[in-house]
Amino acid sequence: MSPRKRLFISISVLVLVQLTGTAGYMILEGQSFLDSLYMTVITLSTVGYQEAFPLDQSGRILTIGIIIVGYSAVAISIANLVSLIVGGELRSHRERLRMKDKIAKLSGHTIICGFGRMGSNIAMDLVRENAECVVIDRDVQSELEERGLLYVQGDATNDHELEAAGIRRAAALVTCLSSDADNVYVTLSARGLCPTVKIIARAEQKSTEPKLKRAGADAVISPQTIGANKAVGLLRRPHVVDFADMAAKGVDIEIAQYQVDAGSPLAGKALKDSSIRERADVMVVAIKRGDGRQVFGPGPQEVIQVDDQLIVIGRGGLADRLERLSI
């Protein structure tokens, strides 16, 4: 039984003793309600006052019962209250220490500033893809705990919270706070603390986008712009939108990227000689070169180079098949 439930039961017993004692004195001793209530209270509290009225034998037996049962109920109530307070604080303290230890061991994770509609969706999508993330938010501790997410409770615009979330070891940061000014501030702070971290920022106003870029954001997301583009797409190119949605959800098809490292067996080979389609069952739809150039719809003679990012499309399970390419 939980301490909270034990406390409720012991207080209920205490109230019942109070009511029973008051009624007992009124019936057995023929006293008024106020005198009977007063007698029961001073008996339960053991303050040592003299009897409020003379007691006969039945009244003394009732008083003995009130003292035994009532004092036990008071003692148990106090013990349960202390257990609830101290136990909760200790448990909360242990959880904070455990959370801090887990975050300290992370590297290459994603920090999400803000756990509103956008932030919560990003966090849960990362969890579904087995990606590690840490959320910074002020007011959603219970919800974050229920979802099993690592978090830092506080203001994401403070350097202390960013440090606590492991900004210097993070691979990426997404700031999706409700205020554009706060997102600019977080971007500036994060870029100053870790020049290499990838920063994706949310902008409510179109005019904020260049400010976020200047502050150090690698990419800026505007929910209104994205919504408008999708609405136009559904009107003009509905099947293309359906296709993209299926890919985003990982249903039947997936779109992924593959980094060509120096030791990759694909490096230096033309697409037609790489056997990437046979080995991974994927189709290369674009190549982003290391110098930033992009090749869309590369032909079979296109040579794969070190530091290329291959944008591929194929059936579900792309990640596992692409990982085997490096073996």
C-alpha cells in the first residue's frame, strides 16, 4: 500500500474516533455537543487539561478507548506523513541524480528545447528511431517522466541548462520554444558553447528566419510555411504528397542518407560498379558532394567520392542494409 493511501486511512480513523468520542460523551454523559467535542479533543491531544465534566464509569471506559485508539491513529498519521514527505523527496532526489548521470554519459545526442506540440513530436519520433535525446523544459516534468525521456528542468535560454543537457557533446540541437526571441537567444548560446553542433530552429515570423541564420542556426523551420506548402501540394500534386508522407512514416518505403567515409568500399567507384542496388536494395536519387554541390538523378557513370552524402530510397529497413555496406 502506498504511503499516500496509508495516510488517508489513518486520518480517516482519527476523524472517526473524534466523531465517535463526541457522540459517546453526548449519549453516555448527557453533555452538550461543544463540551463533548472539547473533551474528545483534549483527550486525543493528551494536553493534560482536567476533565471538562465529571465522568462516571462508562465515560472513563470511553476515554480509555479514545486514548488508546486515537493516540495510535495520531502516531500512525504522523509517521505516514513523514514517510510521504521524506520518501518523496528522497525518491525525487535519487531520480534527479540518476537522470544527471545518464545525461553525463551521452554523446552525439540531440537536445530539444521546448516540449510543446512540436517538441514532443520530435522527441517521440527520435525515440521511435532509437536516437538519444534530452529535453529542456520548465513545466512538464511529470509528462516527460511518464514517457521515459531524459530531461533537464529549467529555462533553455540559460547556459547552465544547456551545459546540463550536454551541449558540448551533442550532435544536434532543436529549439522550438514558443517565442522567436527565445529561439534566437538559445541559438546564440548553443553556437557559442559548441561551434560544431547542428542547430535547427523554429521561427513563427518570416522576419525571424534571417536573424536565426545570423545567430548560427543551420536550418530554420517555419510551421506556417510548411503548412502552406503542404496545402498547395495537396491541391496541385496530391500523389506526390502521399508518397512523401509514406516515406516519412516509414511505411512500405523509406528515404535515408548514407555517408561515404574514407574506408567505404563505395568510394571511388561509379554508381554502376558500386553494386549498391544489389547489396542494399536501394536507389540513389541524389548525391550531395563534400564541397556542397548536389547532383540530382545521378547517372550510372557518376563517381562516388569520399565525404559524399548519398540520398537513397527503398523499402523498409534501410538503416540496417546501409550499415552493412561498410562491412
